[in-house]
Amino acid sequence: MKKLIVLALLITFVCFFPAGQAVIAADGVWRIGTIFPVTGPLSKNGVKNFDGVKIATKMINDAGGVLGKKVVLVSADASNPEAAASEANRLITNEKITAIIGTQASSLSMAATTVAEKNKVFYIENEGISGLITARGFKYIFRTTFNSTMMTTQMVDYAVDVLGPKKLNKKAKDLRLAIIHEDGGFGTSSGRGLMARAKARGLNVVATESYSAKSADLSSLVLKLKRAKPDILFAAQYINDSILFARQAREMRFKPLIIGTTAGQGNPDFIKAMGKDADGILAGGIPSEISVEGLAEGPKKDAKEFVRRYMGTHNGEYPNPTSFVGFAGAWVLYKFILPKAGSLDPNKLRAAALSLDVPRGKGVLNWGIKFAGPDQKNAGQNVLAAAAINQWQNGELKLIYPKAIASSDLK
């Protein structure tokens, strides 16, 4: 009789709690999935982003976890969109994961988040900036970073309002601009944003070109641009193609003012490859530094601890910009969303995320946290996230804009 009672209670427990919740209760941990490109052509940024997530996880666990439970990452490697979709499905179906952090690259995010939304799984996108990610009306996808429109608008405005008059002594109407971008999700979305902003401001775009990030030779692209004679070149590139383009531009003596992105020109590998030739090049996107003085006491302490731990595990290297957003995405989940939800139930996580209204300076990375609701354009977008402009100066990537959080002036 006792055996029958125990069996009945067990059946009731299993039926009442979803599979993932039963595992959480049994293990006493929060099992959270991650999807990043840690191998393949996107791995240089993918590994750095994942480093940020892992440090955030270690920090929260060392502080006692979330609501007394430690976070355990169930990780997946995705080098292309097909793998991202497959791994998302594996995490959800086989591992019973109900919350995922990813994906670093926009093309991977588009694939993985489609699977997550279909299965009603909560998804934090911490770096993919394509506008399409949050333009599909999805209910369970939340992007903690800025989107491509935020970034490209700032890049164009800064170039014509600051670079033009200060570096070239030219007004906006007299500038010759060119736009190049890789043809994946990130580059295409960014290229469109750059062109839309330039058009809205009535600027003179003398060339716009796309190409494959896998290209082994970009000399023909450099030649086209050299003939167009732009004053300022906008470049939405990843690290490998940004280095290839910069080297071939140097060989062909093509020297416009370049404002790229932190996915390419802002990566530490760029300065390693280009040396002194990188000095003066700008990178729009993720802030290259955390301006801790503008943060409230709690976030300031967290930011300093992240930097300390990162440098301690990376031979004294200051955090890569993509590591910052990896940390930020995980930290928003661990510190703001999960404690409020009290569960990994996707609907409770979603409700907790939508209820947040954290002002700038009290969140993370000088950002606030407020997600666009399901009835708004770009549902799930953190509307208080902000892009920044950085510049290589004497071998260091310095944050130069916005001025409120800048560590250096334009050189």
C-alpha cells in the first residue's frame, strides 16, 4: 500500500511540473542553455562573448547563486545558422532547457530564436543586432543590447557632425561617403541602416558595396572604392574580413577616414594584425570600456569585478567589447529577470522581463533595462541600450562617444 501511495505521489509530481522544472527541483540548480559559435569563422567573437557569459555565471554563483540556487550552463556550439537551429532544438528537446542565452551573430540568432519561439522558450539575445531579430513579433525573444538602427544612426550622425568638421574641415553637404558591408544578417542589416540614415539626412553616398565575409581577396572592392574617392568609409565587417580589407587598402594606398564596427575594427585581433596602421580608425557599436563612475554603487561594484576577473583569466588583457555584452546579457538575466520570475517557466521569465524599468546607470554597461512590449515595434528590444563610438589610439581602443561616458577625445 505504501508503495502505491509513493508511486501516486511521484506521478502527481511529474504531471504537475514540466520536465525542465522537475530537473531544477531535483538538482537544486538553474539549468540555462547557451548557443555560441566557439568554432568556425565566427569563433573569435563567439568565444569572447561566451567568456563574458561564463564570468557572469561564476560571479553570480560565487555570490550564492540566484535565490540560493547555482546556475549551470548547458552549452552548445553553432558555427552556422543550420547548426544554431539544430542545437537550439537539441537543448530544448533533449536537455529540456526552457531559457537560453546567445547567440553573438545575427545570422545565428535568426535561426536559433525561430526554434525557441516555436517552442515557447525564453531567449536572451546579447549581441546579434540585426533589426529583423526583434521585428518578427516574437513573444519570448529579448535583446539586451542595441539594434542595428541605433548603431548605424549614431555612426552616420557622428561621422558628419563631428568627423567631417573636425577632421576634414567639411560640412555635411560637402562630404563624400561610401558604405561597405558583408552580406550576412549583420552586415546587410547594418548596411541598410547606414544607407537609410544617410538618405534621411540628404548626404552624398558615392558608393555602396556588399561582399562575402568568406572572401579571400577584396582588392577589387578596394579598387572600386578608390575610384569613388570617399572622404569617409562606413564598414560593417567581421574580424577576418576587416583585417583583409585593411591590409589590401594599405597596399593599394587607399586611406579614407574609416568608421567600422566593434565586430570587426573593434576586435583586439585587429590591432594585433594592423599595428600602428590601426591608430585613428573608429569602431561603432559596443562601448570598448565600462564607464564605472556613472554607475550606481551596486552596478559599479559588479562592473569592476567583471573587469578584474576577465583580466585575471586573460593574461591582463582588458575585456573585449563583445565580452562586455556577453556579460551584460547574462547579468540582466541573473540579477534582474530570474530573481523576479522565481522560476525558469518561460511565461514567468517573460512577464518579469516586461515588467522591468531600470534607469540608465542602475543596470549594466551604463544601460538601463526596459523591453519593448508585444504591441510595440521591435518587441523584446531593450530600448534603453545604447551604442557607442570607439577609436584606436596608441594601440588602445578608447571610448570617445557619447561624451557622458567617454574616456578620451577624438584624435
